[in-house]
Amino acid sequence: MIVFQSIDNFFLQMSSNFGGTGFSAVLFKLIVATVLSGVIGLERGSRRQTAGFRTYILVCIGACIAMMTDQYIVEFISFRADPARLGAQVITGVGFLGAGTIVLAGRHVVGLTTAAGLWASACLGLAVGIGYYSAAFIAALLILVVLAFLPKLEDKVLRESRVYTFHIELDDARKYMEYIATLKKAGINVRKNTISKTPALVEGGISFRVMLDRPDKMKPEEMIDILNGFDGIYLLEDL
């Protein structure tokens, strides 16, 4: 309890000393925004993501500047101004930037985590810009934990999951019902199967999506072998 009180006092002192719009406060806020977002950006860059080190820093600094500008307007131009107006526009604007990192690779959508990270980095910059240092440091730590360490847990959960969704294409549409029957005969429960509106790559073929339950005693690779072993299948993607 004493430790938490000491931490609270430390951040309160920081807010008191560097919470305004003076030169030292502005310099301190921008340095904090650069350091916190830079650490997060390095993690993204190490994974060769679309947005990395410099992108995260620029987003966070921009958000920080916007929030400080809001504070400056309220303090020196008009106390009736809305101190959250520019911050709200930053969050909206970063949404468009994040959309640029989301791409469709085959039937997979990639870049969602990077887009969410950019949005969180902008919010981090807003917190630093207004002098809410306790929230900024805690948020930076949590964002880093989510990006750097939770993927291992996520992969473990996915590996142990018994529910799978696949995009499948057969070279002959007439084989569709036979394929579904083959899966059921192997003990694989077909939860849902939907014919895709997107035409198959092969003329006369069929593309569809299935949601499957893997039997308890069947290993994931054994199920994949069954899915791939059917005569006429030429495309199998795990979604």
C-alpha cells in the first residue's frame, strides 16, 4: 500500500511540475511521448509490421501536440474553448491512418493489431499532452505487454482450440456434398458450411467456408490430412 501511495505521489508531483504549457513542461511531455511510443514502436518494428518505430513516435507526438494546443487555447486564448476538441479529432484521424495498415492477404485480414496499436499510441499521446502521466505510463506498459507477450498465449489457445474455420475450394461443384459427407464420416463435426459468393479459381469448381469441430482424440495435423486428402481439393486456407 505504501508503494502505491509513493507512486501516486510521484506522478502527482510530475503533474504539478510539468502539467502546464511552459517550455519545460512542453519539452518534458514531448520527451515522455517519444520514449513511451518509441518502446512500443520498437516491438512492432522487430516483428516487421507495417507501422513501426518512427510511425508510433510520430503518431504519439502528434497527439501530444494536439492536446497541449488544446490546453494552451483554454489557458491563454479563451477559457470557454472546449479542451477536448482537438483530442477528439486526433482519435478520428488516427482511425484513417490505422485503416491504411489493414490489408487483405488472400482470405486473411492482417494489420488489425498494428492499427489498434496506433490508435492506442495516439490516446497515449493525448494523456501525456494533458499531463496525465500515471495513466500514460501504465497504459504504455500494458500496451507493450499486450503486443510483446500475449501473442504467445494467443497462439497456445489457438493450438488447443477444437473449433476451426476453413476456406475450401474443389475443382468440381458436384463433389461438394461428397466432401461434407467424408468429413462427417471421419468423425469431424461440421458446425456450419456456407457456399461462397466469390467464384472458385477453377472453372466449374466451388468455393465454400466450413466451421469444424476437431474430435478430442484427433490431432490438428491429422484433421488437416483428412481435409487435404480428398480427391479434387486444390485450395485449403485456415481462417
